[in-house]
Amino acid sequence: MIGFCHMRGEVRIFALDRIKMLHETKETFEVLEEFSLEDFMGRSFGVFKGEPVRVKIWFSPEVAGYIKEKIWHESQEIHQKDDGSIIFEAEVAGVEEIKFWVRYEREPQSQQSPLRK
């Protein structure tokens, strides 16, 4: 969820599963005309943002089909290997979210190389 953070005084991304309590109010808001969701999200991979990083991730043949069937990021490239494994490449904004994805989304796989531009 994207919203204005009163504590930090800026537009931020909020993870819905981390919100512990909600209170309905009568307050309303209007999205500023100059706000662009595309510009705000940039090349983020999930909710984290950061400096652009080119990543290459190897996925084993056991999970390659699952990874290939979905568009995970607009810049993704998938390279099929002879052994049935794949190399997933993308330019993402920061590596925090993709590190989480690699660690917990599917096993086994390993990060080959984050390449900073």
C-alpha cells in the first residue's frame, strides 16, 4: 500500500501484513496531480527501493518452470541452460527484496552475481 507517512513526512510503501491496527476516520485525501506511480516505484522489486543493481540468479531445474511462468519484474530476462536450469537477470532498485525472494520464495537456488552499474 502506498501512502503518506506522517512520521517521516513523505510518500512511502507500507506492507499490509505488517499493519497491526486500523481506525476508520472521516479524513479524506486527494492524490497530487504530479504524483506518478510509475516514477515512484521505478524499478523496485517489491516494496523496497534503492540504487539500480543488475542481478543474475541461477535457479535449479526443479524450480525453473515456476520462475519462467511468471513475470516477476519488467526488466527480467530468463536464459535457459542445457541442464534445465535457468539464469534470471533483471535490473532492480536495491537488492533487499530480491535477496528475500531468493532466500525464501523457492529452494534450491543461488545468487550468482549482483552487478552494480
